[in-house]
Amino acid sequence: MTITLYALDGCPYCERVADRLDELDVEYERVPVEPLHSSRDEVKRVSGQRVVPVLVDDERGVTMPESENVLEYVERTLA
């Protein structure tokens, strides 16, 4: 699996990305993150920031935050 989605449960932006990946039958690993920004060390290590969602596409060497950018990438690259 080359796609990883770092997402916060209940986050509407994260859910939009996850829903679109599911609609497109894209196989991905969902990594739950902590609600507190200060506890999101893994997200910071991966993306350099603590906001979610973050999509990582290992096959293409892409790490991308911000739901609108991620959705655009999904449509352009994975659909």
C-alpha cells in the first residue's frame, strides 16, 4: 500500500478526503491522529506541520496537507 491518510476522527475535512478515496476504491491506510495539535508528533514528522488531513503517496513521493489540495491531487492522480 502506498497511500496513507493521516486523519482526525470526526474532522469533516478528513472525512471528505476519506469518502472520496473510498468512492474511487483507492486502497489506503488511515492513520488516526490525536485531537490535540501538540500531540501530533507523527504528522509533524511526516509533513512538517500538525494540521490534518495529510495524504502521503509513497509511490509518487508526494506528501500533501490541506483537504482541497488533497482532493485535487486525488482527482488528478488517483481517479
